[in-house]
Amino acid sequence: MNIVGLNMDLRDRSKWVAIIGSREASKKEMEVAYKLAYKCAKEGKIVVSGLAKGIDTAGHEGALAGGGKTIAIVSTTVNSPIYPSENKNLAERIKENGCIIHPFSPRPVKGQNVKRLIERSILNAILCPNIVVVKDADTIITGGTKWATYYGMNVFKHDVYRLDCNFKFHKNPEVEECR
């Protein structure tokens, strides 16, 4: 594992809040994620996400705008380009106000892209005692977000919420089973 950026004590994770959700989030969902991350930063919490498009980007941006720290857990190795490439500048800003965790070694693994995205999501669930999925619709959580949600609730017994666009929290949202 490689950690790049601000020297942070990563042992105390009590103030870590994962803000996660769809890469294809609506404009309103992105706004909600940004505002939540901003508020978390103002309260001294550390926002953790995956540097993906959509909710992850909005969460990192909100934390930085709020003057706080943010951590990106990425699916790339320390020697690989940032993915997605449009978040390269955001990654540089995160390094100045938090850190980027590269949990993977450079050894190639068959089918590694999808596997690493899933493993990154599970690592997020392991590390964050509070997980918030920004999703307006009260529908089952699927896609990549399901992994952190499912493992956070069912394996690690963390506090997991769905936050809708009316800023209402729903504890233990329905999530597709992970297989």
C-alpha cells in the first residue's frame, strides 16, 4: 500500500465519513454530496471517497471547499495515471489537503480493473465507521456502490445511511446482495 500526500495519522478513523454514490449521479445528488462534504469538513470530519466521477468527485470537492481534509482510496497503483484522468487536478489538491491511498501493487492481475474497483469499495467499508450513500430514489442500491454499502452494514456493522435530495437520512438502506 502506498499513501501519497499530507502526513496524516491514519490510525484514528473515528472522524472518517465515506461519501459515496453513482458515477452517473444527477445534478441535485451531486449538489447534496458537495454540501454534505462541506458540512463534514467544517465539523472536523475527514471525507473519504474513491475519486471516481459523480458523487465521489462532489464529496472531495465539498470537503476541500469547506477547508477540511479528504482521502481518496483509488483503484490504481502509485505509478499509474490517476483514473479518471479528468480528476488529475483534483488528485493534486487532495494530496495537499489529505492523501491518496493506493492499496494495490503494480503486478498485473487478469480482470484487475473491475476487481480492484470492488476491492477499493470494500476497503472503504473497512476503514470508514460512517458511510453515506447519496441517492435520491428509494430504490435498491446496486452497481459499485453496493459493495461498500453491503459490507459496511452486514460485515463490519458500521453506520450506513442513504441521503436523499431533501437531506433526509435513511439508516441501513436496501442494497443488492454482493456475489
